[in-house]
Amino acid sequence: MKNYNQQEHGDTKERRLARRTMLSYNMPCKTLNPRKTPKMAVFSPHNGLKLRRKMFLAEETMSADPINEFLSTLSVRTRQRYEAALADFSAWYRDNECYAQTNGEDPDFELLSPVEVQDYVQYLQTIRRLAPASINLRLAAIRSLLKHLGRSLRLRGPKQVVPPVRALSARELGRLLAAAEGEGWTDRRNLAMLNLMARAGLRVGEVVSLTPSDLEINGRSGWLAVRNGKGDKTRRVPLNSECRAALQAYLAERPQGERSTVRAANNGGISEAILWTLVRDGIRCQALFLSRSFLPLSSRDVQRLVSDLARHAGLTDVTPHTLRHTFATRAVEKGVDLATLAAMLGHSRLETTGRYLHPTAERMQEAVEGV
């Protein structure tokens, strides 16, 4: 039995084209009666193509997300921080009673006004009592998004006071390195990581991202390729004799996948079936620094490790970034120029490196005693 379209109107070529068009966009097509069809969809070969074009443009408009498009242009770490900042602003905007006309909708950044952003800043200062650095991060995310949309936001954030640089003295650094010494392969690993942060100036995220192929160690020189630096920048860092010796000692003991080496390193800690699965995953990822489970270390693992070693050495308030500050401060004290130090630290602006020019309390006391 013929259906409605075939019985009363015939199954013409135009209607077959229209039916294919509707099905390709998952649209209902129970009836193709021209008299009951909206004017936009009067079916003919020409109008069928026009309908396709209109639907395609509608899909393009619906799928266009300015926030995701903006975030895709950023580096991984910046994208994570800006995404969280924009989500925080959107949540505040939806819940703000002063903007009841939005009916709980997300902010339209094409129409966002400086007054709304100023209200948000006041909320962060007075209600949530965030630090100036946290507020300025959220402002930077909003400002960058508006710039991506061709707009500008002239709004100053709270003044941020740069805290004094915390650096270890030669004695404190020596005690920390002594606390990490040992005969096990994890002790050699710990000592190598401390040397890279305190004597090469690497960030903790750069240390855990290293692979053995990033090392270039010769008899009297050595270099390190940092491929996942801040802002996804790549740089080469020279290694002094202490760093080279610590890395060579660790590489000589680092588990490479051989059964005897891994079994000795495991020392009966976990079952052999689980052990070889972990080793396979660890070797496959090619991380330079492995955990006791032969998996890559995370930044949080290194932070806890540095804190534990510092406590064992009788030190307080020591973080991986403290070791980076120690390297930069000692380099300035030895007369390294700012341009060279900025290249080794991976700074894009000399102003960032210039904070290490500020004299410490000890240096000011020495200057007074010498007058």
C-alpha cells in the first residue's frame, strides 16, 4: 500500500531529494505535503540545496564557542588556569542577584561591561578575600578572552606586592643535599633531582617531564634540553660538574627493564606480575625519573619529597621553587648577567629575572659592616 506522499502527490524526484535532505539532518519527515510545509522548506532541487546551506550555517553558529576557541590557542598549563578562572567568573555571574535579567545564563562576553567585571573584583576582594595574585589571574583570563574577541578591558587589578625571594644559604643547601644521599637507586634519583633544581634552575614541572634522550653528558661538559617549559618553550640548559656527576650516578642505577635490575630495585615490595606491568608502562613512557612503582613521578611527588628531605635536614619552608630561587640568587652573586640568567631560567622578560637583583638582608648587613 502506498504511503500518503506516494498516494496523493506521487513520489517525485524533488520529494525524494527533500526526504534525503531531512534524513541527513535527523529531521522528522512523516509528511512531505507542500501545503503543510514551512515556506523555507518548499522542496525543489534548488530549495533543497538552499535548505542544506541554511542548516549548515545554523550548525556552524551553534557549534561556535568563543571560549573554547580562545582556550585552544593557549599552552596546556595556561589553558587549565584560564579555564578555571573563566568558570569561576561565569558561576558568579549566574548567581549574582544584581543581574537577575540574565535568568541564570552564562555571561555574554561580546557585551560584557567593565562595571560587571569591577563588581566581580570587589566580590573577590571583600567576600572571598582572595590574594591580589589570585584576583589578577582571573582578570588576566577575562582580559585575554576579550582581546581574542577584538575587545579591550581597561580595568586595573589590585596592586600585587612581590614577596622577597627565599633562597637557601650555602650551608642550608649542603645540609639538604646531604639528607638525600644514600646507596639506593631512589637516593641517587633524589640527589639528581635536587641538583637539577638547585644547580641548573629547573622548575619542578620541567624536572618530571625529562626523558633520558634530553640529556647530553660528555666528559667535561653537559647540556639538558627542556622541551616542556613554561609557555611550551624549549631551551638548552648547561650542567655543571655536580649535576653531571649526580645524573651519571642515577643513570647507572636507574631500572632499565632488565629482570635482575628491576627485581633488585623492587626488593620484594610488590608481586612480580604487577611489577612487570608497571615496568613496561614506565619504560614505555620514557620518563627519566621513576617512582618506586617504576611509573613517572608527578610534580606533587617531588614537592612532598623536597619537603620531607628539608624536614630531615632541619629546614623549614623549602619547596622546589625555593631551590630554583637559590640557583638564580647564587648566579647573580657570582656576577652572571641578566640576559644569560634569563635564558637559563626560561624567562621571556628581563623584569622577571630582575627580582633576583634585590639584595638580601645578609648582603646589606655585610655592606654596612664594610663601610
